[in-house]
Amino acid sequence: MPASGVAARFPSVPVDLPAGEFVVRGVRLPGRADLQDISVSKGRIAAIGHELACDAPAVDGRGRLLTAGLVETHIHLDKAGIIGRCQICEGTLAEAVAETSRAKSGFTVADVYDRAAAVVEAAILGGTMRLRTFVEIDPRAGYRSFEAIKAVRDRFAPAIDIEICAFAQEGLSNDPGTEEMLDRALNEGADLVGGCPYTDPDPAGHIARIFELARRHGVAVDFHLDFDLDPTGSNLPRVIAETEARGWGGRVSVGHVTKLSAWRPDAFDAIGRRMAQAGVTVTVLPATDLFLTGRDADHLIPRGVTPAHRLAALGVTASIATNNVLNPFTPFGDASLMRMANLYATVAQAGTPEALDTVFSLVADSAARLLQPTSPYGVVVGAPADLVLFDAASPGEAVARIAPALMSWKAGRPVMHRPPARTYW
Ligand SMILES: [Zn+2]
């Protein structure tokens, strides 16, 4: 496998953080105001309490927030970091798809590996420990991106859990060969399958075929859906109907659904309740949605960001996520979920302490419920010691201040350490 500079540096974890048996003292946990100690043993959280009696090496949490690792539910590692190879003239979704399609014909395994590894390292430095990445598998990409992302998944496994979604970005009925390639990828290490009805001339057929692949392999589905601001023509009712007909609730996600931002509250609430009932989960991608939508307006440009926290209040399992980093879909980015949460809170006008706490949950526990969990999530006794110390006193404050991750452990193993910045005057 290509040994990129980024990946090659990774094994040298900090030696100044304890591993194995240790205790983190004087931290604040989400939802609790008083200071707590957390002891770790054999990779799991052994005890939580006030001034725990424990002789193991200790880290002084200094009253900061300790949480489970953040959860990125929707990112495209394969096409990150290609902005230098693409042109943005119109800034539209159609242009982004076309420019990326052209670029990916030239992707090599080593190229994808290096770009993806850099993004994963940035995510880890931001406190992310679970991640779902889409990987385009079609006649232009071949299996090169897929092979590279599988290698990245294996390389970073000690630090982050990566789910791979085999993804039909450019359609199925209009792209002969793609369906068979997705089928093979699901036999060869992909965890779930993703569809994109808006690039297929037959959206309903596309949705049915993706569900059929999922049924055949017993995996979850994740659709890029309703990615425009026309309130009519939603494909969400069809996805809900297929979910219910196939008994696939809890294994169906939709991303973007920017159309819903154009719906009046009564219609919005009604579809939210139907999603909750059917077990259809949602990820909102604030950076991409802001960048690509509303391009036909020349003033009072609509925001086009569906209010995920309002869907969460209706009972929908909801998250917000990065989507793209430095490519024609989003020529910005650093894979920081805390920054994305802050961006979302600003756009969604979610500014009360309660609202900010909810926004935090959209990159934490709510996001964890959206993925296909392999282990319990949260700072609870018995859960894996996947812990991040943030430079804030509460989840809401962390979102408001874009608090950096200061140190983290995955299964009790040190992952990163960022000493607080200091001035010299
Ligand atoms: Zn996406």
C-alpha cells in the first residue's frame, strides 16, 4: 500500500498520555454540571464517580468537557482535496458532479489513499472516532477509490471506525455497469450501499434498485436525496414507502433533503413524523447545502439548509456532517465536526443553551444512532473508552466556541494530544 507522509506519521502516538489503566480526573460530562472522574481499564470505561479511589496514572481534566468521540455520518473521502484539478464557474450541483466525474477518471489508488488519509487524520485531530464515507464505484472510478479507502480504513482502524458506503453518484439506469460493480463491492468489503436518484433519469427505479441491492446483501442504504429548493417533486415519500414495505426501518438514511427547507411548517412536521415512524434517518450537510443551492438568486439568497434539530425534535434520528472537503461540491473544509456544528447553529439560528446542546448531539449521540453500531456509545460504564477532552465546559459551549479537541483515547489507547495554545506575554 502506498506509504504517504501523512499515514506514515500516524503510529507515533504521543507518549505523554497514559494508556491501559488510567483515570481522567475533574472532567465535566454532557448533561452533568459537577466534576467527575473516569477510570479506564482494558480499553473500557471501568468506573465513573466523584473523586474515585484509583492508583492508576491520572490526567487532570481541569474542569473540561469529556465526551465520547464525535461521529461523522456522511463524508466523501475519495474525492476530497481535488479542488486544484477542477474549475468552479457556476458553483452549481450539476457543475460539481460533472467536474468531479472528469477528475475521477484520473484517480489512482495511491492518489486517493493520500488525499483520504490526510482528511482522516484531520478528522481524528478534531475528535472524530466513527465515520461513514461514500465511495464512488462506477465505470470511471473503477474499483481504485474503493481499494484505496479500504486500505485507509485498515490503516486507521486503531483510531477511528470507518464504514464504507458503495455509492452510485452518477446514476444507475443511465450508467451501465454501475449496478453490477456495486454488487461486487458489497461482496468485497463495502458495509452498505448508497444511491443518488437526482442524477438518474428514473429516480423511482433507482431507489428500488438500491433497496434491492441492500436486500440481497442484508445491508443499510443511504440516499443523496431532494437536493434542490423546489418544494415539489420530493422523492422522500417514495423512500419512506420502500422502507416500510421492505421492513428496512433503522437502516435507511437520507442526506441533504434541502427541499424540506422550502416546506411550510405543517408539511415539514408531517414528513418529519412519517420519517420518525418509518425509521428513516437524516443527515444535513450545511457547508455543501449553503455553497451549491440558491444559485439562481441574485439577492436574498436562500440558505437551503434543512433544520435537522427540528427533525430531531419530531423524533427523527438526525445528524449534521461534513460531506465534502476542498472539491467542487465544497471548496472549503477541514473535517472538523465542531466547526460544522457551529456553522449549522449559526445558519439554523440555534443559539440558546438548550439548542446548542441539541446541535452538539447531532455530531455525537444522535449521529451515533444513525450509523450501524458495533459497540455501545457514550461515556458510560462498560462502553469502549473512546474519549475526547474538549477545551470547553459543556457541549453547547464547545459548539459556540468551536472548541478544539485537546486529547483523545480510542479503546483506552492514546490517539491525539494538542496542548492548549499559549501566549508569551
Ligand atoms: Zn454527500
